[in-house]
Amino acid sequence: MHKIYSKTKEELSIEFWIVTACIVISFIFSMIDQVLMPINSTFSQSGSVNGVIQYSVSIVSERFIPILFNHLIVYICYLFINFHVAPELSKKEVPSRSVLYIFFLILIAILIGVINVYWAALLAIKILLVLFSSERRSAENRLYFESGFLLSTWILILCCMYVLSAHPVIKIYALLVIPMGFLLYMHAVYNLIPVIIHRRWRFSAYFFRMLGLGIFSSLILFGIVLLAVQSGGVQFAPVVIFSPNTISVKQLLTGQQEEAYMMIAGLGNFLTILLLVVPTAWSVYKIRNSKKEEEIAVLKTELGKSDANLNFLKSQINPHFLFNALNTLYGTALQEKADRTGEGIQKLGDMMRFMLQENMEDKIPLSRDVDYLINYIDLQKLRTSISPQVSIEVQIEEQLNNFQITPMLLIPFVENAFKHGISLQYPSHIKITLQTNENTLYFDVHNSIHHKNDNDPEKLKSGIGLQNVKQRLALIYPDRHELIITQNAKEFFVHLTLQLAENL
């Protein structure tokens, strides 16, 4: 495993230096092309003193700085992709929003002509390689993968338009309308539809909102083209030098087809949004949601089997008789002054009452789930109190709010901690903290790790399991939770934040 990692790191280093060398060589040749070649024209315009030609100092400000700026932007974009985007998309957690900002930076740089066609194509290929080489694909980071894929697709379409010498009207469509369509598609799938999908007239609400966005975006593009045409081309960056290899708004709006440009920017964008983006975004979301519903159905089937087993157990046990028996044992323990035994019986009774009654509800008060959690921890403390090497630290705030939570959502993390983190023969520790701030629950479990022996019967028992909890969180609390699980050779860490709703 170490050799694979070292080899990958070495390949990345080689790639970095190759790209750096290519950009430096490109800069040198660009300087030769832009400065040394037209030097004769500079001679003819320069004066001479005592036979010595006086060069114009404007060469530095008009050519050297713009060329340097262009190549620096390309290099910075590559560094961002290689050393920030790639690691972020490989993380187990949700990538940082800065990935989207980097994609937006590349888009703007191409629009204003800072990055020429060839470098843009190489950046697009680099993004695709990063996306397809990453193994951390999930519903949580789908936004970032899809954004990178659409950006790369748009860049490659522009490059094809340039290589094939497409008509300027087609280039305007590819340059302005396609990215606007991609942006509205992303907004619809990840922001708009999830908000209105549970409404009664959801498609109508979706359609008319997208219709409004289509009109608004068309007016923006129409205004940009109109302003550019009236001003004879738009200059976005005064330090940028526009070469023939650049596809930019300035380069394309130098022709005499103003009406066609404005028609494409206005009506073309509106029809694209209405006929392509609106149905595509709706269909994509429905297909993804149907897969999610299938996962929910499978999970409900599995939980249904557990419910059937639990109902069978409840039918075999008379709860009234069970709790009377536990109360009798509790009273006997107190009479015999067996306080620890009595305490354990009482907590066991509370836990069984929770399991047989409240665990069947979809949502319960957070305070009740916390009480069950505390009872479980206290029982485990009774078991481990015989070993002075075991340290259990609990910081759980009393819940005096009206928050609701799905039952048995927190206990698997604590069960896992006691199962793998406690050894009566070796030093062990567990730290559990739970607190709420406004409507957010913060839950942390930190424990040591002790691996079970192969002949230990507890090794094969998994209980509810962390994987089941992850599925329940993804299905019941989508976009309302953050679960971070990390471990090293000796310790295991769980951090969960959960957005809760109050019982109104």
C-alpha cells in the first residue's frame, strides 16, 4: 500500500514539473512572437540620437505584463485543480465550497479571454482526469462532480467551435447560452426542485419559476451583447492581451452581425432554458429521487422484518407482568441493601420500556432518547467499574427543549464505542459529549480501540451497525446532518451534527 501511494505521489510531482516547464516555454515563445517579431515596426516609429535607436518603453506595459498575467492565471488555475480540487474530491467528507469558486474562476477567465483555447482544453482534460480518478463519489458530493463535468464539457465544446472555425453566431451560443443553461440546470436540480417538490402544484411552481429565470437570464445576456456591440467590443481586463487563439466576448463581437448576436443571446437563451433545461432538470431529479425511494423501500423492508420480530417478542411477553417482576426485584434489592443491583434493575426496566413502547414511533422527544442513552451508559459503567484502567467521561446536557428525533439514532455509536473501545485487561477510555445550540445537535464519541480475538463470540455480533445509521441519516435527514468518522491505530472518533425540528 505504501509503494502505491509513493508511486502516485511521484507521478504527481513529475506531472507538476512538466506542466510548469510547458507554461514557462509557452511564455517565452509568446514573448518572442509578441515582442521580438514586431520590433521592426517599433524601429520605424522610434527616433535616434547620435545613431543610437531609442526603443519605446511601452513594450513592457503593453506586451510583457499582459502575457505574464495570462500565463500566471493559467498556472494558478492548474495549481488550484491539482492541489486543492483533487484532494477535496477525494475526501470522505463533503468537499469545500471553494471547489465551486475555482470552477467559477476558470469559467470567468475563459469568458473574458484570459485563457486561450489550447490551455483551456488542457485544463478541461485535467478536471476530467481528476473527476474520473476519484473514488469518493456519493450523493453528498454529486454537486461538485457534476459542476466539474459540465464545466469541462463546455470548455471542450468551445474548443471544437474554434478548431472547426464555426460561424460566429454558433460561437456566441456556445460561449454565452450554454454556460447560462448549465448554471440554471444546477440551480434547478440542487436548489429549486428540492424546495418545491413536496408542494401540491410542484411542477407548475417549478415551471413558472424557471420561466421567470429564463426571461431574466435572457435579458442579462441581451444587455451584455447590446452593450458590447454599441461600445465596439467589451474590454473586461485592461492587462489582458487577446490573441487569435482566444474565444472571448470581445473577439466574437467585432463582426457586423449585431442583430443575430442579440437574437441568440435573448431568444436563443430563452428557448434553450424552456425546451432543454426545464425538462432535463426535472427528469434528472425525478430519476435520482426514484432511486432514493427504492433505497427507502429496501430499508423499510429490512426494518419491517425487525419490527415483526419485535412484535412477536412483545406478544410473547406480557409487559405488565415483566415490569411488575422488575419492580419486585428492585424492591428486594433495596431491602437487602444491594444498591448497585437495584440501580441496574431500574435502568434495565426503563430501557425495556423504551424498547417496547417508544421505539416504535417515527419521532420521539430528544429528552427521551437521551434518557435511554444515559441508562445504557450507566449500565455499562456498572459492568466496567471493577476495572480501574477504564475511564468513561460523559458530558451530556439536560434537554429541556421540544426537539424531536428519530429513535435509536445515537445509541449505535455508543454501543460501538463500548464494544471496541473497552478492555478490562488494558487501559481504555471513552468520552461522550452531547449538546444542542439553537436547533442543532452536536454529538461526539471518542474511544480507544481494542481488537477482539478471533475466538471471541462478540467479534461476530454487529448490532444495528454504523452502516445502517449512515443510511438512516441519509434518508431521514438529507442535507440536515454532517457525519465525520475517523480513526487511527489506537483511537476512534465520531462527530455528528444534526438539524432538529421542534414539536409544534
